[in-house]
Amino acid sequence: MSGMAKAAAASPARSAKSGDGAPRGGRRADAVRNRQHVLEVAQKVFAEAGLSAPIDEIAKRAGVGIGTVYRHFPTKEALFGAILQHHMEHIASHAEALLQKADAGAAVFDLLRTMARESHQKKDFIHALGGYPSGEVKTAKKRFVAAFEALVKRAQRARELRPDVTAEDVIMLSKSVFGSAEQDESTRERRLRVLFDGLRATAGAIKTARSRTKKASG
Amino acid sequence: MSGMAKAAAASPARSAKSGDGAPRGGRRADAVRNRQHVLEVAQKVFAEAGLSAPIDEIAKRAGVGIGTVYRHFPTKEALFGAILQHHMEHIASHAEALLQKADAGAAVFDLLRTMARESHQKKDFIHALGGYPSGEVKTAKKRFVAAFEALVKRAQRARELRPDVTAEDVIMLSKSVFGSAEQDESTRERRLRVLFDGLRATAGAIKTARSRTKKASG
DNA sequence: TCCAAATCGGAACCTCGACTCCGTTTACGA
DNA sequence: TCGTAAACGGAGTCGAGGTTCCGATTTGGA
């Protein structure tokens, strides 16, 4: 684990003409191209078949040999981790941007809706949100968690999100709307609506709803 | 698949002295005992380690040879299926019983709460609710689905459950509170509360909540 | 153009876990 | 007590998929 990161920065390089910001030492042009291509194909394959997709499949669809995949990513986990990290950073940035948005409640719900839409059909990525304490991914995850918690706290201060839930509760509860491949737009929206209504419920709204079914509960 | 069922009814039996209702042909006493024991241990092992638990592990913990496990259950899937079927029938009965309960809303929520409590730490069983179109399990599943849908419809007629959700929505949304191993009593309750509030939300309650964050959505 | 280092490709290797086979042991009716 | 069919145990088979290795190929500077 974390080996992938090493691979991206290793090799003393012939002339160390790094230049910009992209992670490429004195790598040969074809190697850089291949790495990127493998990453893209792997992303697609994992999204469709989940983490259990065989490496051979990825190599074949990327038009390279298995060896090439392994030279760029020491283990399957590293490859998956690189992709996961990418997703995580993407969503973390999104979350951070939403912190600028004025409407605190809408910000949280927008983020959840986006995640639901994007994670749709990205098998296992959501499940991987838990676990994965490895290097790069860990860092990206921390960034996301920090931003998300800020969003949640802010929405709670604004009284647009019930005060008795934690950021983790929100993520966990949303998971059910994330995965689940074959769910169309309307189904997803319907479920998000239920979830949001539950998350929005304020003391008043709750009491109102409760009184309607008082004798209930247990 | 469905092979397990066959195994339970196979072998012409020496004297066919079935008698009561238990599925045992003219089986030898030790065989009956072993089958039951394997089933119990397997249940425990699968609950802890999920479907990926190796058969060897089950055999070892049951104190029998691998061959014994396979004689009773032709495939791993059949073994898992037998257990799943058992769970499914159990919960189906529970659901059916709740149909007698006067309070329609409480009935649904009680069932969900029970499922959340019981499925706690039973890895993969919930996930297996989807899929699994094989024989015996299929039948048990249908029974559960029928009862559950009746419960949902009834609660909606009683206006204790929002009218715009399907039975599947309810199950899917609940899944997030089901799995997730290390969640203590209070965490589970908290999440159920959010979920129930969302499911309970009536047109009025929803509108009320919405107006509070109108400019939101997107 | 030429050459060495960097890459590549993919056969071969290994591990793991489901499932099979068969010699040995056990239950139980005669 | 005996004999035999039923059960048992677990070594061995088989396939899948991750990872390694190394000869062939390609890139890029001299």
C-alpha cells in the first residue's frame, strides 16, 4: 500500500526536467501516456464490474500487457487506490467550494445529490469510502471529511439540518441512495427526497409528525 | 442452486418413517445431527466473516470434514441459501404477524427496527436480499415481499407513511441502517429516527419543511 | 544512425478456495 | 454379534486471478 505514490515519484530521472506540476520524473513519453491510459480504463472497468474485475481485463481493454499495468501500479489495491484518491479529491474540492455557498442547507443537500448522481453505477467506490486507511487515499479522505463536517455543522447552525445527527450519520444514511446500480433518475430523486425530509426535520416538524402517530414507536 | 433442497429430500430412505414435519428421510441419526450442527456453525461464520468465509473454516469450527459439509450442501451457495432462506422465513413470519397489529404505522417501523437490530453484524445477508433468484430462497423472499408490501400499503392508507414511496424504497433506504457492523445501539436508533421521520413526512410536513429552505434545491 | 536504459508483453508461477474421490469408520437392523 | 449401507474425513484436483520475471521492443540523446 502507498506503493503507487512512490512509483509516481520514483526514479531519479535522467535530467529531472519536471517543469510544471504533473507527477512525471524523467519518464519516457510512452510510459506517461500508458500510465494515464491505464488509469482511465481501469476507472471505467472498476466502475462497471467493481473491485473484483480482473487485472487482465483492464490490461486487455487498455491495449497493454499485464506487466505494464503492474509497473505503474505495484498492486491491484494501489491501482484502485489511485482511482479512489482521484474521486475523493474531486468530491472534496466540490465540498470545499460549497462552503462558499450562502445557503447552508442547500449546500449539504446539493453535495449529497451530486454524490448520488455521480456514484450511480460506480460499484464498490462508495463501499470503499469506509476502510482504506492507506497513504494518499487517507489524506484525500481526511480532506473530504473535514469539508463535509464543516458543511454539516454550518447547516445545523443555520437550523436547516436537524441537530442530532453527525456527519457520519448523513453519509451512512445516504449510502443507500448511492450504490444500487439500476435505479433511474426518478427513483433516486424520490429516495433523496425522503432522506432529505428526514434530515431536515426540526424539533417542531418532528413533534408534529410524531403526534400524528403517538401511540406508535416502541 | 436449489440443490440444497434436493439434498434435504433425496435418498429413498430405508423405511421412509418420516413421521412429523422435519425434513429427514431415513437418515442416520448422526447425519441429521451433523447437518443441523453445520448449519448452525455456518450461520455464525457467515454472519461474522461474510459470504467470503471459506468452507474449510466452517468445517473446522463444526468439527467435521469438508466432505461432510459438501454431502449435506452440494455447493457453498446452497449452504448460504439454506441459511438465507431460514432468515427470510423468520422475518416473513414476523411481517405477517405484524399485519394483525392495529397500528399500521407502528407495524412498519417495528419491523424495520427489528430487522436493523437483527441484521446488525450479519454481513452480506442484507446485501443478499437483492439477487438470489434460486428456488427455496425465492419462495421465502416472495412471501416476505408480499407481507412487507401489504404493511406498507396499509400504513399509507392510514396516512402514517408518506404516499410517494414504494416498498422497495423503504427497504433500500433502510439498508444503510442494516449492515454497517460496528454501530452501537444509540447510533442505530438515531439513524432510524431520521429515516422514520423522512418516511413519515406527510404532504403538510413536507411543505412546512420545504418553505423553510425554499431558495434551496437545484 | 547507434546504443543503452527504459518499457513493454505475456507466459509462468503461486496462492487460495471450491469441489471431488475414495479408503475408513460408524450406525443400526437382523 | 455381524454385515452392510450410510456417513465421514481430508488429501488431491481444478480453475481463477494476482504477481513476478525476463527476453523483445522502443525511446531519446549522443
